[in-house]
Amino acid sequence: MLRTEIVYKIYNKQINSNLTIYLHFLVKKKEESNLIGISADFDPVHLGHVDLIQKAREVADAKGEEVVIYLNKGYSANHAPFFTSFEARSKMALEAGADRIVPIEGLHHRLTMAYTVPIRIAMMIQDGVTDYIDAAEVNPKKIKRYASGFIRKGIFSGIPRSLPNRNVIRWYAVNEFLYQRFGKKMKFHFIPEGKINGEKISGRQIRREILENNLQIPESVAKVLPDSTVRILDEEIEKNNIPGQRNLDLLLSRLNTSSRHQLLNTAHLNAVAVEHIIQGRWYQAENQVWASLRQAGYGPVLSRLALSSVEENVTRREIYQLILDYQKQGIIPPDQTMERVIERAWYVASMVENGLTSSEAHEKFRDGSRTRDEPLYSFDAGLHLRNFELSSLKEGMEAYLYVDKRGVLACELKPPSRKVKSPLKLPGKMATYLRLLVDSQIIPLQGELVKRKRGWRIRLKVG
């Protein structure tokens, strides 16, 4: 029943009125069947991936089971368009020895890896995957030791970049966490990362060299690819299917024409990013957008996720509702729930008011410190209105939140034939709380005009 719930939520299911995501289809199979799983991009399949599949084949043959590849579709795990089509990558994996392909779609232009990993592991466990194959540069015992610290603290996000194979550590830790939910978990098998002459095989380098060689496969690339991949790549190049690209016209149009509040309502854009996007207009090329996001402090992974969200018109509310759906199924770790994100913003705002810095407050929250009072999910903010604007206002009118070019929290009202803009008047703690929620990138905020004895107010609602 649990597995059915997961599939029903994520395959061809209408979420929040207009969100349809095609994420996963459960191929009909006997309930008792077991699988050996790999989760990957395979863009394209190289000799390191072949080693993974061969190890999976070895385990599968010993148990009389299937090798199943959970293959990312639509966008890569790092939120970029794929170089090679899903169909071609599926063919590559099957010819390298896999038995079956399961598509993973709809996640990687919506969610960070902290959320996609629990969702994918839950799918695999419920599908009957008993063994998981991965490659790691360090000793598997170290990976388990690193992961144990996060498991003990109940923290599965924010794993330091300094840790080697940090994503493998995340997978191992979340697998242990989900054991509490499902009563079963995958056994991990680690093999060394694929190398040629002591150098790690890099999919990014493979793609770069093919592009730099005018879509011809150079010898330096061919030697790290199985013959089947070379043949399939040549076929895809001949069909003009490579490289896959963004819908750049649509992306640039949205970035060039969207208002501040429209951009701020887009998932994975914070106020600083929105300001730099506005300042950087008029965009004619993707690298110009990247420059604006770099100025806003975005790294490569978050920049790709932000661009994918703009391209696919992903809203904060869509993300919020999607995560809540998975929370109800017990798939999202406690430190990543929407309630915890909001609670952290409330705590930091409270501690900043008491003299701590934001970074000090975040660290104390991570260590388990909490406030005695609960976060507010609804509160009022004052307005600065001019006399001639008052007659056009009506109670219940939607207030669109944004951050102006001075960094001030503000709202825009849209009565007939005019726009009314005003900064929000809030106590210091509430202003900090609201700004932290704005910069969460995923928490939706709503504003509504309400009439009070002392004048008009904006009723702000969180989530």
C-alpha cells in the first residue's frame, strides 16, 4: 500500500491544480521479486558505469535477480539538460548489461539533492531493490563512519563539501533513516571509481571534448567508452539529437519580462538573485544570466536549479506542496520538513533580536537549541499609503510581496487602473523572520489587504 501511495502521488498525478509530473511508473511484477539497483545520469555511459553494471550483474546473477537502472530523465541530478537523450542513455545501459530501465522524472528541476535522494531511495526500497551499487573513492568503512554521525544527529542536509564522496555518504545515511519508515533497507556495494591511467573518468570532460571536437568523438574520449556507447553516440549525433539544450527563448523571455514579485515567487530564487536578475536585463544569452547569478552568490549547482525552475515555471507553492506530500508518507527527514525550515527562520530571527549573529543562530539551531514560543504562520504588516490611493483599495485584495532595490520588504497592490506600492512596516524580529522566509527559496508567502480600526494592513500568511 505504501508503494502504491508513492507511485500515485508522483506518476501522472495532478498536484496543486496545475502541476503534473511524470515521475515513476511501477512495472508490473511479482510482489516477491527482488532487484539490484543503480541510480544514475549515465550521460553518456562510460567504462566506469560499465564497472557498476558488471558489479550489479555479478550480485544479481548470484541471487537470480534483475539489474535495474533508475535513470534520470528530463534534467540531470545536477539540474542541467542532458547532453544525450533518455532513449539513447537507456539503450547504452541495456547494452552494457542492465536488464531494465526505470525513469526518474520531475524531480531535478524542482528539488535539491537533499530532497531527491530520500524520494529516490524510497522508490527503490518499495520497488523491491535489495542491493544498491555505487562507486566511491574512499574506503567504504569511512563512508559508513562519516554517515553514522549524521544518522545519530538526525541531520541529512548540509553535509560539508569537504567530505569525500559526500553524495555517497548522503545516500548511505538516508537509506538508514528510511529503514525506520519501511522496516527494510538496501545493502550497499561499493566499487572503486572508474579510472584510466590513474585519472578519474569524467562525464563532464567527455561531453566537453565532444563539443570542442565539433561533435566528433576524439580518440581520447573513445578510449573511455564501451563500443556500444560510441556507436549510439554516433547515431544520435547523426540525428542531431546531441547536445540537448534548454528552451533558451522561453527562459530569457521570462527573465526579461517577469516582475520582482513574479521572480520571487519562482522556486530557488532569493531576493538577492532577483535583484541581480533585474539589474542585468536585457538578457540575450545564457552566460549573461549566469553572470547575474554569480554576483548573487549562487554556485553552479544552485544556478542550474534556478534556471531550470524558471524555464519550467516552478513556483514556491508547487515545491512546498510537493514536499508536504512526501512528508505525509514519512519520506522526508525531520531536519528537512517545511515546518522545520519555518521554525529555523523563527529561531534565527529571535536570536538575532537578542544579539546573536545569523550564522551563530543557525549553528545553535543545528545543535538542537529552540525557542519556547511557536513560529507565527500569520501576522500583520503596516503600510505607507497616500491619500489618493485609499479610495481604490478593497479588503481581501491580494498583496504581492517583493524586495525593492534598496533591500526593503515591500508589497504591490493592483486595484483597477493603477498599481499601489508600499514598503512593509514590521517590528525588527518580524522583518528578519519574513526576510529569512523570502530567502528560503521554497516557502510560499501570501499577502492580503485587511481593514483595521487604525487603517489598512497586510495580512501575511506563511506556507
